Amino acid sequence: MTGRTSPRGTPRTVLPALAELLAWWTALALLWLVLITSVDTLERIVGASAAAVGALLARAARRAVTWR
């Protein structure tokens, strides 16, 4: 072994990925809140979960298109 680390786990690649996921999650969660009429605990949990899944899919789709 040469002692190299994978570039996939470096802070240089992890922080932008987390920032992108957070931005997508925020946008999708806000959209969810705009589209519902009443906000209770269960709807917040469902909305946050749906936004998280959407954020992961949006990042995966962007990476598939840009090959980064």
C-alpha cells in the first residue's frame, strides 16, 4: 500500500456534498410546507423524510448528468 486515502472521504469532497444535500433538503421541505394546509407533528415528520429522499435523489441525478 502506498498510504493514499480515497478522495471520496476527504473534507474537500464531503463538505460540498453535505452542503448540496442540505440546500436540496431545505428547498424541498419549504415547498412541502407551502403546499400543505395544516401542520402537525406527523406531517412534519413525513415532510422532512420526503424532503430527505428527494434531496438524495436530486444529488444522485445531478451527479449522473455531470459525471462528478
